[in-house]
Amino acid sequence: MTSFPPTSSLNESEEDKKQNQDNTNCQECNKVTASFYCPSCSISLCENCNDLYHPNEFLKKRHKICPIDQSSKMGSTKILSKCLIHNKELEFYCKHDRLLICSKCFFEKCSNHRSEVLSIENASNELLESSKKICESISESILLYKFQLKNIKLNKEHLGKIYETENKKLTNKSNEIQELLNKVMKTNFETLNNFYKFNDLYFDEKINEINKLIEKLSNYPKDIQEFEKALSENQYVKVIEKSIAIQTAKEFLNVNDKNNDYKELTDFNKAINYRFIIDDIKNLTYKTKYDLENLVIECDSLTKAINNKIVFKVKYQNGTNENESGSESVSDKDKNILDFNELNLQSVKLYLQSPNNEEIVISNFTIEKTNEKKNEKENENENENENEREMIRVKGKKKKKGRKKKRRVKRIVNNKEKEKENKKEEKNEEKKEVREREKEKGKENRNTIEKNIGKNFLQTSFQMDTPGKYQITKIQIGEQVKSFKDLFINVIADYFDPINSSNKLSISPQYHKITQNTGEYKYYSGIGKRVYSKGIHDILMEIDCFSNPNSRWNYIHIGVVNSKNKMEAPFWQSPNAYLFISVWSGKLRSCKRNGKNSDRAYGKPVSSGDIITIHLDMDKKTIGFSINKINYGVAWNNLPNKVIIVADLFATGDSISFY
């Protein structure tokens, strides 16, 4: 870059004007009398210096050079600034050097880049326009930052409220846990203390009884001596009394006697007390464990709820005449309307009305039994087999064990049977809940119509060439006909591949809708299932939720690729990717390929609820799109031989679906 000295602003005084006009010598060479006067440069020049000072006719005409004798008639142009090197008026602006220059500087310093030299007026106008644009962008940035600041403050307040409420909940839960633990510990300690006190008193009594018995029995050897003495003295009555007492002591001490109440009572007390106290403690422990596990599950669900509240807001949509799956659920009145046992399937016909008001007749039906009742029978058979095996095992044990063990086995079997019955009841309740949900939501398969008839259901599968909303008008079985008014089914052209799409995206059960619920602002790609290789196709997609479409920091992309490889990055950065809808910087744009820009701005961005129609012609290898029936023309030519629809979501909470 050429270096120049800084310019200085010199206001011309009246004395300088007089001096310049009165001076008759050339101010450049100061040797020859001046013949010309340049009012723009405010200098008197001779002929030679005038040609050097103004080398071309453009400068001579622009500076309005006049003879020296007419200089008094010409008004002196006021010079705002002069070049410090040549003391000439600054007439040009060099974009290359970003400096104001005079005419001499123009020829001496800017010979290599004269195309970048502008007049002061043009440069001023150009700089003024660019400054206005910069100021406008700064104003937009200020508004954006104010909006972001407001959102941050609101989120901070909302987060504080959530923290307070959830902190209270967690505190209450921890208090409940502590109370539960205290209660269990207190109960266990009380039970153990009672057990110890009871057995301590019991054994003290038995110890006293045994001591008294020992004292009593210790006197019997002396009685034997007296017995021998009395026998020698022929005292028969005394001998008989002593022998009866000894015989009674023998019966009392006989441990093999069946009527030994002392031993039986001791063994029974020892076994029963210990067993029951251990069972009680185990029951308390299991109950505590069960309660704590439930509490942990509740805490986990509470944590998930907190994360969901912080990260995004869930948007629920309730349609009329259609549920989320796209087909209206059959009401209870419509069920079991066509009763049959043996059916000729050729006599079954289903009448549909297409979006183009054309009548379609479906006749390829099959009858299948519900899987639920098959599973119920299988479960009943398995339970019966388990009961039989359990009874056989229990009978084998009964032969080996005594009465107490038999009672214990019976109790175990009864408990197991009760548990099985409870499990059956729970399963039946769960099945009832599932059935009720299915009744409310209807059939979730958009391309399959299932009609419940008695214990069996009538099923048919069919492929529609044109996607859209089809009305089920009537069904005919033999001579019986049932008409419908508000029963519809939506046929979509494509759906998302759950295997090759990003596992961070939430995919609906019907695979037609993807939602970015990761809680972070990052690209995630959803890849279509269908591969298009020939024919003309109109694929409908709906922007279910697109938050802040006018923001510079929110993006949504739709395009095609020729490979089903799993992609976590933006798909348009991968090879052989064709982006034809791109919403960024608050505008709808197109197109990019392999990460290279060749984009064109169409106008305002898409928003929630917009319907996008993708016009794909694989015979001509072209693709275009319409938004809300406004056609934006062809976006790409020369597509590869096969393509797959793909969409990128950036902001959390955004969603898109095949319509």
C-alpha cells in the first residue's frame, strides 16, 4: 500500500488571496511571469508549468483555468483541505490506499490502481450509502440484542420459579424418605426390644423353675438311703410312699415321653418366636425397599419433568375430524355392526373417495384373529402348567416333611397363587387401558384399515399413487352395507427412516414426524425412507413448529441426498447433497451443494403451519417446491439417478412432518 502524509485542513485567509492575485511571477518555477490562474488550485502558473500541473484536458476544464488578467473576475473557490506534499487541493479519494489525494498524487502514486480512484463527490456518496447500511444493520442488531436480553430475563425469572417449586417438592420427598426410614427403624427396634424382653422374662422363669427342680431332685438320693433303712426296718408304708415319689420324678424327667410338655413348649417357643420375628423384620425390610424404589422412580420422573420445563415447551394440537395419526377413530356405535361367522371375502368391498373426488373400490381383504386373545390363551395355558408343576413339586415335598412343613408349603403355594392372580388382574387392567387408548387414538397405521368385527377383524393393505386425504364412504359385506360420514384416512408419500435418521431426534410412532427436543441448538438430520428413482412425484411436508423464523440464529433446511448414510452434521455439507429450501438470517433462500454457496433469496421465511410441496421429476432430474401453493420454480437440475428426502432441524422444539 502506498504511504501518504496525513491531510491538513487549511482555511484560506483573505491575505493569502490578495498575495496570490498580486503576484505576477509563476508560483511553481518563480522564474517566468505567470500567464494563467487556476481558481481551484489558487495558484498562478506560466505556460510550461500549467501543462505540467494540468497534464490533460479533463483537469483543465474541471479547474476552469483562465488568463491571469481575468483572475480578478473569477471568484476564488474556497478550498477546504490541501495536500501537504504538493500544497494542492484534495480532489480524489483512493479506495486502495484509503486516502484523500491531489491530482499530482494521482499520477505519481496511484498509477497502478487508477480504477480504484474516485472523485470526492462520488466517494462521499458511496461512503454515505455504505454508512447508512451499516447504521441500519447496527440498529437491527441493537433490537435483536434487546429482544434476546428480554427473553433471557424472562427465562431467568421462569427458571427461578421452577427452581423454587421443584426445590420444595424435592425437600418434601426427602422429608418423606427420612420419615419413612425413621418409622422403619423405630418399628424394627421396638420389635427387637419386645422380643428380647419377652424371651428374657420367659427364660428367667424357666431358670427359676429348673433351679427349684434341681433342689427338689437333689433330695432324692437321701430319700433312697432312707428307703433302704426303712426297708431294713420293715417300714413298708414309708417305703411305698418314697417309691411313688421317685417314680413320679422319673416320669417328669423322661425326655422321650410324648406328653413331655416342658420340652415341647420350649422347642415350640424357641422355633416360633424366632421365625416370626425374622419374618416380620424381612417384611419390614422388603416394604422399605419397595417404597424406596418407588420413591426413586418418582424422583427420576420429577427430574425429567424439570428438564423438560427448562429446555422446551410442548405444543399440543387437537384437530377436528382427525386425530394426530391422520385417521379418525371409529366410535363405539360403529363397532360390531357387521356380524358374521363364515364370510366369502370376494363379497367384501370398501369404497373410498379420493382427494380428486374419484371413487376407489378395495376388495383384497383378509380375516385375522386378534393377537391379544391369542396371547391371553397362551398365558392361561402357561399359568396352568406352572400350577401343575408347582403342585407336583409340593406333593413330593409333603411326603418327606411333617405337619409344620406341610402348612408352610401350603402357605407358600397359596401366596404364589395369589401373586399370580394379582399379576393377571394387573395385566388385564393394563390391557383394558391399552384398549381404551387405542379406542381414543384410533388406528395409527395410515395405509391400513382395520375394522373390528366380533372376535376377528377384517384387514386390507393397499398402495395409493396420490397422497392426500381419503374419505371412507361405505363398506359392503354381501348384501349388508354400512355408510360413513366423517371417517377419513391420510395417505402420505413418504416417512422418516428411524434407523438412518439422527437418534437425537424424536420420531412419531407413525414415523411421519420428527421433532428436535435435545435442549441444544445444533443440526440434526431426519432422512426419508423412500428412494425416488423414476416418475413424477409431489411430496407434501408441513412445518409443524418453527420458532423465531425471523431470527438470524434459527435455521431449517430441506433437500435431497443420494445416500442413506446416517448424518449428524448438516446434510448439505455432505457430498452429493442438494439443498433447495434453506431458512436462515430471517429469509427463505436456495440453494447450496456440497457446502458451496449459490444461493438465491426468495423472501420471507416459512413459519409454523406452512405446507411445502416438493415437485420431484426424476424423469427430467429436476426438483422444485411450492409453499402454500405458491410455486418458486425449479431449484436444481441434473439430479443423480436416485434421491432421498432429508430435513435439518436446528432449534429445540422445532418439528416437521410428511403431510
